[in-house]
Amino acid sequence: MKVFPLTRLAGKYLIRYRRRYLFLFLALSFGFGIVTLMTSVKDGMYQSVYNSAQGHYAGDIVALGYDKGLAAAPYLDRENMDAVLKAAEAVKLNPVHSVVRTISGERGVLYYNGAAVRLKYVIGADWDREAAYFDRLDYLERRDSFERDGILLSALVAEELGARLGDRLILELDTRGGQKNTGVFIVNGLVKDSTIFGYHKVYIPRLALNRLLLFEDDECSSLGFFLSDPGEAEKKRAVLQLELSKTAQTSPIVKDREELLREQDQSWEGIKIFVLTIPVYLSEVADLLGAMWIITYFLYAMMLLIIFVSALVTWRLVLRERSRELGTMRAIGFYGADLRYILLVETLGLALVSLTAGFFLSLFFSWLVTCIPFSWFPSFEIFMKDGKLRSLYLPGTMLVNIAAVFAILIAAVWGSAFRASRDHLPEMLSGRLA
């Protein structure tokens, strides 16, 4: 079998002509490093946004109830909560854990010492049930344990109010009937969060928020399910929504925020349940990312074009220099297919070495990116983790990058290798390779 001897021969030639391949090696390594950096940072930015939204909306799949007859929305009564839980059990959703929350809209106002701040989100959570989530938050300062009348707010809002840990704040909300209601809460923690998800958001105990909104103690606004594989969320949402529609009033499947708002503007009686996933909430952010990365895709294509041209030029020069050698190989009995195989294996060997070097180069570039401060960019924090951009090397993305580089190389080399293996033997032996 000639494959193994030919492969060893290709390896020897690759080592022998390593200086001739130096330029192509550098082009491949640098090009793959830049391409990998761009795609990994893009994936990392989206994952950071997803993780922030996952914690904010409490789940990969969220069942959210709305009642047009209430001034305070969203809302799920006990009957509809049971319907969601039974549907989740019937379709074997098998969440890692589930979360129950009560949510008040944009009408909340926080008062302290004559100052007031309007809130975008007032969330009622169960301290014990979500202990793992609250322990992960980045605090400026906090109490060891949260009280039944405790409140968590962003450090920036606390600074606007002039409030500190242990101060008593007044929270004003609209009840389910539209009347004003107030409660007094003690600052239990100041969260370092300046993103659009956390800046004007506060957490209080769910029982306390239910009573402010005049809900029953065991009612809520949403049921969230965290999955072991978030990639299965869309498929499981469709199954859950179909099962739930048998026992409760549900909305159609919505794919983005625009469809969600359109469905919410419809008229209905009673409670309608919306089964949502994080991409629905992030559709506008995804559009923003898409717009930001148009130039990145252009650079991606340019880097692949540079690799193609570099490979084409390098191989033509190398083959002209090796024309006598290739002619001699044909003269002593090597077939054209043998030569093509050797040349392609040389290319693939060079590609493997170059891509490995390019990957480590991308790691270095990624480290440099983490050193660049982006705090000056308004609301850019949602794309970062712990205040830094991070790179995420997803297997699927890496395979696409590797396949793209190999395809470009094969396209650049195949034509030259094919001609070199079929040229007239006298011209090859005289060094006049076409």
C-alpha cells in the first residue's frame, strides 16, 4: 500500500522546504489567529448577554402570564401556575431547577431622604430558593443573610439616592387595581451592575411584592425553567406550549420582541400565558450584534482571501523551483496521482502546524483584548463578564473556521498540483514548469 510511504515522503519534503513555506506559514497562522479571535469574541459577547438575560428573566424557558383586566401585569393565578407545572411534567421538561417570580413593571419608584428614582424592574424573588443566583451577584457590599423586608438594588441607584447598607427605603407601586401602594424595605445589598438589565432593577421578597400588588401569597408573574442544555430550549418550548394550550389560554409561539409586543396588544379575556425563550427577549440585541459584526464578516472574508492569495503565490513559486525534482519522480515511476497526493499532504501538514500556531496566537490576542477597558462605551457591560470581554471557543465555530481555511487552501493548491503532475516531462526535467 503506497499511502504510508507517500505520506512519510510528503513529511520529509515539508521539513526540507520549510524555509520556502515560511511566508505561507506566517500568513496562515496570523490569518487563522485573527479569524478565530473575531468569531470567539463574537460568541463570547453573545454568551455574556445570554447569561445576563438568563439570570434576569430567570430561566431558559419562561411562562409569563398576562391579564388585560389588571393594571399590574404580568400575573399568574394558582390555577394557571398548576397548568404550567403539569404541562412541564407531562412533556418531561426535566429542568435543572425552576424559579417562581413576581414582576412589577415600570411604575415603581424608590424614595429615600427626599430623593426619588423611577425603576424599570421590581422583581419579587424567593431568597432561599434562588440563593445560588444571589450569591453569584457582584456586590459592592451586602449583609450575610437577607431579611423578609430586605431589598437589593444597584450601587449606582443607591448613589443617586444617597442610600447605604442598612438604610430604610420607601418603594411605591401600583396595585393590581391601579391604586398606589407603598412599603418600607431595608437595604440588604448593593449590586455592582450598570447594565440595561441591572441598573434600575431591585429585588425584594416575592411575598412582600405579592402583598404590595394585592396578589394572593401563592401567586406569581412567571415560572422559569433552567435546562441542562440551553440549546434545546426552542424545541422544548414548542412542545411545552402545545401541551399547555390544551388546558390554558396561550399565545402563539413568538420569535422576537416585535412579535411579542404585537401579541400583547391583542384583546382577550382572562389570563393568557406566553411561553418564551431568551432569544425572544434578546432579538433586538442580536440585531445590534449583527449590525456591529457586518464589518467583522467583511474582515473575515478578507483574511480568507489573503490566505488564498498567499497559498496560490507560494505554491506556484515552490512548484517552479521543484520542477526538476517532480519530473525526476515521474521519470522513475511515480504516477501523477502520487505527486498530487504528496503535494496535498504537504499542504495539509503545513495547515495543521499553521492552524495550531494560529490558535495559540488567537489566545494571545484574546488576552490582549481583555486588557482593553470598555467602560467608556455606554451599556457595553452587557457584552462583558466581570468587566472584560471574553472569548468563547465553541466547537461548532472552530470547526467552521478550520473547514474554511482548509477549503481555501485546497482551492488554491489543487490547480497548481494538478498541472504539476501532468505537465510534459521534458519541460519539467529542464526546469520549465508551466
